[in-house]
Amino acid sequence: MRLVAAPAPRLAGDLADRVIVVDPGHQLGNHNFPRKIGRRVPAGGFTKPCNTTGTATDGGYPEATFAWRVARQLRRALIDRGAQVVLTRHSNREDRWGPCVDVRGRAGNAVDADLKISIHGDGSTAPDAHGFHVIAPIDRKPWTHDIFSDSTRLATTARQALDAAGFDRATYVAGGDGLDFRGDLATLNLSDVPTILVELGNMRDSGDAQVMTSADGQAAYAAALVEAVRRYLR
Ligand SMILES: [Zn+2]
């Protein structure tokens, strides 16, 4: 049932009437629910485990918490600009798990979102592996053919915004241009709306970890993603 109140005041923000899905990767408690997290779910023509525990810094700061904090700030800033924001999880707690990657993948479909952004941190142990990369879906019929070109534009726009904010592109991923295209991620494959997954930094790198665990760093990532959304929708 949908309650209809008096017409909402029209917000002056430049994102008024936009619907944006913000998907903070993992859930803090995933590691406490191995059976639920291991259950296989549809991933776009194949199946995958529901989710993973996510990574952490060498000091133990969890990716789930990093993603949650950036997502909350991004949500706030988008709402301030008039957007309607849908989060794929509503807590960051040790006694919670999920949602699964198929649910995350479809999160923008029913609400006909303008776009969906999944927020993650990477966990590479390769020497000197640091920096961000933006993952977009490959062009694969019937799954992502419809969103491929818009998702690619969203990805390049996000890369531009992260560049402009002063973040380094990952040198350890496909070509070092800060972009990657993948067909193995349910979070991207099941979306009917333009979507990207951002690996904002490498949590196993001490320099990135310092930025990713700091309030200033998290605010800078969120601000860059706001810019990406605005430029993409302009
Ligand atoms: Zn992740």
C-alpha cells in the first residue's frame, strides 16, 4: 500500500525527481552467517554465493564499515540536492547479514532508478597496489546489453570525478586506466538501470587505508561520487 500525502514541496536541488540507488557493499555481520552468505543465488545466467565477508585494512577496519560511511554521506548529499535515495541495506551491524548480490543487482529496477552505485574497497595484496577503479558491466545479451553504454558513461564520469578529487587510479587493475569491465558480478548483471561498482581504494595498502579510514577521506570519496552523479545526470 502506498500512502499519498499532500504534494511534497518541490525541492530546489538540481537532482529533484531523480531516484538513485546507493549500494554499500557487504554487511558487517556477514562473517557470522556463513551458511546464509554461502547460499547460491542467480547472478545473470549463472549462480554465485549470496555475498562475501568483504575485506579489511591490515589494522582490521572492515570494508563494510567503510562502504557504509561513504554511502551514508553520499545519501545525505543527494537528498540535500532533492534526490530520492534508496539504500540496499539499512544498518551496519555484526548481527545482520546481506542482502544477497541478486537483490543488490535488482535494487534499482522496481523503483526505475536513474542509476545505481555500489560502494566497495578492494583487498589486493599485490606489492604497491593502491588507487581506485570503477567497474562497469560488459556488453552481454540479454543481461547488460540494455545498460552497457549508459553504464560506461557513468563509469567514465565517476573516474573523472575521482581524478578531479585527487585520487590515484589503480595501477594494478586492467591497463591502469581506472576502469574495468566485468561480466561476473550479479550486482551489475541483474540491473536494468545504469550501474557501476566503485572500488574506491585498496584497503590492504597502508596509504589508501589511512585515507579510507579517516573522516576527511570518506567525505572526499562521497563528495566525488556526488559530483559524478550530478555530471552524469546533467
Ligand atoms: Zn567489496
